[in-house]
Amino acid sequence: MHIQINTDKAIQGREDVARFVEDAVTARVGHFAQRISRVEVHLGDENAAKGGGKDKRCMLEARPEGLRPIAVTHHDATLKLAISGAAAKLRAALESEFGALGARKP
């Protein structure tokens, strides 16, 4: 499973952020690694220097082998919370998708 990280210009500490993303995604969906070719990560700070409430955004898009892409987005007050929230949402979405596939098998 390849993890591709994209950030906007307002994201600081890209190396630390990349490590956190890889750890969070692997911890939440690593058990699906054989079934996912790639996870694209898009990080953004929607208010940039202005600050604000839940302005950090993490969008994750998983590319399961032979299936349509599955995307989730989470907004939160910090980038780490946004990443963790999106990773949890992605795990739930993948469990739902793969569980539905298992239920359809004869």
C-alpha cells in the first residue's frame, strides 16, 4: 500500500506531518494493505494564517484493487486531529465496503 501525501502551502513541518500521516493510516487501515494499492492524502488549512475553529482538513482516498475509490474527509482544530479522524472514517468505510462484498459472495 503506497501512501501519497499532498499538502497546501499553509501546512508546516511537512516531514513530521508525513510521518504522522503514515503512522495513522497504517495503524487504522494497514490490515487492508493487501487489498489497497494506494491511499492519497490531501491536507489543508482552510483559513491559513487567519486561524479559526475546525479549519484543518484531511481528505483520504483509498484505491482498493478492482473497486471504485473510497474517499473521506475530516475537519478539526488541529492537523493531527483531522488526520486521525479521517483515518478512522476511512477504516469504517473500508470495513463497510469489504464487509458488503463478503456478504454478497455465495
